[in-house]
Amino acid sequence: MKNFAALTRMRVQLAFRNKMFFFFVIVMPFAFFFLYAGVFAKSVPRIVSFYLGPVLAFNVMGSFWGLSATLVLFREQGILRRFHVAPVSASDLLASSIVANYVLTLPTVVLELLFARFIFHVPGLGNPISLFILTSIGIVSFGSLGLVIASVTNTMQETQVLNQLLWLPLIFLSGATFPLAYLPRTVQRFGLFLPATYLVNGLQQTVVNSATPWSRYVEILSLSFWALITFFLSAQLFRWEPEAKVPRRAKLLVAATAIPFLLLGVVENMSDRVLHEAQTAFEMFTSAPSSARPASLGVPRKPAGDKNPPGGNPN
Amino acid sequence: MTNPILQVEKLVKRYGDVEAVRGVSFNIEEGEVFGLLGPNGAGKTTTVEILEGLRTLDSGRVSVCGLDPQRDSEALKQEIGAALQATSLPDKLRVIEAIRLFASFYKRQRDAQELLKRFGLDDKKNSFYGQLSGGQKQRLALAMALVNDPRVCFLDEPTAGLDPQVRREIYDVIEELRRDKKTVLLTTHYIEEAERLCDRVAIIDHGVVIALGTPRELKARSGGATRIEVRLSKPESNGTLKTLEGVVDAREVDGAFVLHSQRPPQTIVSLVKHLEAGGNELISLEIATPSLEDVFIEMTGRRLRD
């Protein structure tokens, strides 16, 4: 516990001295936030509130870049070996990465919420408990994904390639950048197999419909379960030595991390719950401004309640 | 005789088909500075990293402070200190932070300020690791190896890649450890280092200990003979060179002839006479006092330096 605290402190300290950190953890998410809120949503509060969930999800998901890169760098430079010869365990190191990342990412999420409320006058930020839970699980689960990526790649180059390969579908097919309702039906279907889609939908429903944690139990449980298995796996596959290569069985184990969302994807593809929710939120912000405001304020607490059949694709 | 603090028995380690360590055995007594001397790739680092618990062994038995490095890894790490090869720290970590961070991992801790002072890093304590010179980084590595006041200290090639002056600075630090009666296992491929710093030395080559003893004993083993190295314009046979006056051993190493002589002046006179008679010429001649290098040449027919 003491080691874990000391290592967390070190990671936070190092992050503040790192220019790359400032760019990826502070400059980029805020640039993205202002691009969406100021340009795409044209500062219209109702539209900003529609985009707020996806923007927060985008910020939270970015966690995996920094964590995978740092861990691989530490291994390549022989920094991990130095810790290995001291009484430091792999889980001390991994858990400190996750917690340091959490401590550094959460304030940016809070700032984005404050900006949305006070600069863009978003009428309500939704259920604060749901927001807190979903953001926290998002930061931890995508952080753990970064640790797994670090365990299955041997060099920084490989890490960055894998990061890109995962990042692009995660942001483009989940509703984080383009609203899910915008996307063709087949892409939507595919999106239901991605963890990102559940984070985006959970946060969007929380902001737009003030969804309670209970109504978001699918998102919360699936992401929590995913966080647990990715973290457990990253500890199993952890390598201290730069020359230690990825064991072949590792790649199979990593494939196992996809299982929870493969199963959930099948269920959600049958029920269409997420697609329906995304569609309703989308229609709410594309409808006339006069009716939208009372609508967004007037649909509290029971977002999963209305069972209207999903509307046709607006495109 | 007391129980040795570190024991290695018939240690074997393979990497795929390559046997890096092939049955190494030695013991280290408490308070001793013990050297593993050998060329690069001899198996020194592998041996040390097994003792530190960083690598597993394939067969044999090792014990450090009465502990098994694999089974009792956690307890062992509290007792040992190590300056590894091929390691570093985050560039943006300050010197004092590094010392304090690592000290915080141990039950027994030494004062960070005092360690920095002792290793001449006091005025660098707020510098980032990335700003330190090679010698300063190495001194920090040694200071960090001592943060827990270890019972056994492993120094893996502590002066490799440093220029001679910095190397001497490091020697002073290690000599101080010896005065403090610290148990140290040092690996090196520098003869001078082993001779100057170590109470006992194991010479290791191709994963095998080829000689073990105090530097004085080892040198005595080569008969205390002076080494005479000559380059000739025409080749000579080792057999004839062996017959020269005072010569106990003659062999060709990398194109030069290395003679070991009990009576160097007489050997040189008879060598010159012999060459003149055969119409051969002396291109260069070097005389060296006996060193561990001679032991190595005698055992392997090669030089230790690469």
C-alpha cells in the first residue's frame, strides 16, 4: 500500500513535468470540447448538451494512449528492471498507473462540465452520481486497456500502431465523434460490440435524460467487469524486462477481453435498446428549439421507460 | 568457518539452445568484496541477475542471506542492494526524489541527504535524472543500491562505459564500501578493477569459472612470471620460443607472441640473439608486471579485453 502511494505520487509528479502529457491530457480534450461545443453545436445549449456525453467519453477513453506508451517506455528504457530489483510488485506499478491517470483525468472532466454549464449555459448536467460512476469506470477501464496493450506489444512502435488500430473504431463507430444515430445501420450494429459505445451512450443518457445509475446498470456493470478482467490480465502478462517477449498464449488471453462486449453486443443487437436511446436523443436535439428545451427538462428519471419503436434513420 | 552469506552451486542457465552459465560455483563470506571477472558474454550478468531474483535458474542451487532468490523473493529484496546494467530512471525524476522514492520501498532506510553527500551528489540533488552525466548517473545508481543499508550489494559492471577519471571516482566509492565491511559482489571486465577492489576473484569465461582465489594467489598461479609481448616481422614457432632462457610459457595471441618469463632480462637477451640468428626482426616489445590478464591468457589462450 505504501509503495503504491509513493509510485502514484511519482507518476503524477512526472506527468506535470511532461510536455506530451499537457498536450494529450489537457490541450487535446479541451480543444475537442470547444470544437464540438463552440463550432459544431454553435454554442446552442441544447445541442451542446447532446454532444457533452460523447465529448466526455472521448476524453475518458484517451486514457489508454498515455498509459500504454508510458509503460512501454519504462520497460524499453530499463526503468522497470530497477523497480523489479526493489521490493515493488507488478500490481503496485500497474495500480499506481491507473490511479495516477484517474487523478489526472477526472479534473479535466469536471472542468468540461463546468465549462458546459457556465460558458455554454447547458441547462442541466444530468444525474451527478451516474456521471461520477460512469466517468470513473470509464477512466479505469480504458486505462486498464492501455496496460494490456503495453503487455502485448514489444516496442513503442508496435504500441502506437495498436493504439491507432483500436482508437479509430472506438471513436468513430461508438458515437463519440459522429452521433450513433447518424451512422448506417450496419455500422451501428457493429458499434454495439464496442465498449466505447456503452460509455458514450451511458454518459449521453445521463446528461440529456438525467439517467439514474440504476437505469444505466448495463453500461456500469459491463464496463466494470471489463475493467476487472483487463486489469487482471495486464497483471498476468506484465513483463519487467525489455528483452522478454510476449508469450503466444498472451494473445489468446487478450482476445478474451473482448468476450464481455461480444456477448453484450449480441443481446443489445436483439433488443435495440442502445440504438433506440441514441435515436431518441438525436431526435430531441434535431427537433425545433422551442419544443426541445421543455422536452429535455421534462424527461427525467425514466429514460428507458418509453417504448416507442425506433424512428427511421434521419439521413 | 562461518556460513557463507552467498552460495552458488553448479548453477546452470540456458537461453534457448545457448548455455549462458554452465555449472558455476562459488561462495562469498560476509564482509568480502568478491569479483566476477570475465569478458562480455561470459555469463557474469546472468549469474548476478539470478542471485538478485530477476531471472530463474535451470539447475543448481543458489542462496543469498540464507534465502532462495526465487521462493523468498520479497524477503530477499529487503536484504540486497543492486546497481544493474542496462537500467535507468525517468528523465524528469529529480535525484533526491529518486533516492527518497526507492528508500520508501524498504523497511530499513538510510538518510537520503547523507547518501547524496557521500556520493558527491549533494549539489545535484534537485537536478533531473536526464540532466546528469554518465558518472553522476552511476554514482546515483550506487547510492540507490545502498538506500536500504543492504547486507549484500550487487554491482554489475559499475564502471563500464565510463572514462578513466570517472572510473577512479567510482573505485574510491567502492573502496569505501570495503572499509565499511560491506559484502559486495562486483562484476567487471576490467583487470585493474578486480585487482584493486576485490578480496577474491572468480575468473569466468563461457559460463564456467576457470580460476578462483585472491588476486595475489591467482597471479602466483601463473608463476609470478613477467609478461613479455613481442611482435615479429616473421612468424616463429611457440616451441622454439619456449626454449628461450627463463621462459615458462609462450603462445600466440592475436598475432603477437606472449612470453611468460621468470627472468625477464635474460629472456630478452636470448630472444634478440635467437631472432638475429634466424634473420627475424623485432617490431615491438612490451613488458608487463604479472596481472590477472596473464591468468586469463594462460587458461584460455585469449585476451580478456575485447
